[in-house]
Amino acid sequence: MFPSLPFGPLSLPTGPVVTLIAVMLGLETAGRYGRRLGLAADDVWNTGMLALLAGLIVARLWNVIQFLDIYLAEPGLLLSLRPSGFVLLPGVVAAVVVAYAYLLRKALDPVRIAAAFAMGALAAGILLSIGAFLTGSTVGMPGNAPWALPYFGELRYPVALYQAAGVATLLTILWVTQDGHRPGRTLLLVALGYSLVRLFTDGFVDRVPLIGEFRASQIVALIAALGVTLLLARGEKSKPATITDSPPSAPPEATLG
């Protein structure tokens, strides 16, 4: 495992560094794919950055309010940026609300924006999976296969690298095959592909919650894959042109940032 990364005389924690790089890669990928959808890269970046800032602020404040007595006793903890210092659900809700408000203000198509960010999420997911391997947050089952790696004192399947490879393959396939004319379909294909990746790779994860004799994450992935497949099939049956399926207009000139 590599809990920290050396940068000259400094040593930085691997998780936050990889997450920061993954977020930037995700936004860059979303901006580039957004051009295929007729979106300005600035609008994609602004949507993502506003949502990210709102989510982080609310998630941090929610944690401070929950443990106010502790923070009053030790004010220095307010500057701590540990993952445990953020509450996920309120942050996600705040990010969605702020992003949707920006879409309304700029009159942007939420389906196109969602498709762009779905592709960006895949790009970010590649690095996040690699980071999970480096930090040991995702651990594979013990195994004797030739590709098993020494981990926690024994040979284990590098399941996080399986996930990274699966997501990278999915991103490559969709990037080549999807032309931006049907963003709703792209969004569903991202969901389907990711569900299938998790359905396969989660079979190698060690110590996971079970529902009966089955892995809970694989059950969720299977249900999601079946549901998305049904939506895709229904979409193919009723295929009249819609606003979101119409060819995107040429994107305006924009600079990233």
C-alpha cells in the first residue's frame, strides 16, 4: 500500500491527492464530451465547480453542526480536511440543487449536461479505483492466480485495478461509438456499463455485506443493469425525434476553465 506520496521533501496523503486529480480529469473529460452535445465547455466547468463547492461547503458545515461541542472545544479541528469531516448525503443534495439552479439560469438541457458529467465520472472513476488500490480501501480476496499481487502479507486479487481497467474500457468504447446525437442513450449506456463492471469485479472484493448468500453490491448492480436495459429497449421501440435526441448545434467558442 502507498498511504502517502513523496513530493520532494513533502509527503502528501495518497487519497486526497488522487481524488483532486480525478476531479480535474473528470471535469476536463466532461467539458470535452460536452462539445459533442452542443454545450460550451465553460458551462460544463462552471456547473461542475459550483456543484462541487456547494457540496463540500454543506457537507463540512453539516459535520460541524453535528459535532459542534467538539469543534468549540478544539477550534483547530475546523481546518481539518479529513474525509470523516464531511457528511456525504447533505453535500450531494446541495450539489444537485446548486447545479440544477445553474442549469435553469443558463437554460441548459439537463440531459445533455448529465450525459457529459456521466462520461466525466467514468474518467474520474479510473483514477479513483487506482487510488483505492494504492491506499487499500478496496481489497481483493486471497488468491493464487498468476496475476494476484502481494497485499496485506498475502497474495490477493487486485480488484481495484480490475475496476479501473473495466471503467477505462467502457469509457473508450462509449467515446468512440457515441456521437452526441442521443445524450439520453449515452447516459443510460454509462449506467449499464458501470453496473456490469461492478457486477463482475465485486465478485473478487473481500469482506463485503451479504444478502443471504449473495453479495449486496452485486445484487444492486444486477438490478440496475436490468432496469437500464429495460429503459434502453423501450427507447428503441418508441424512437420519435425529441429535443434531446436532435443533432446538437455547433458549440460556441469557449476556453476551458
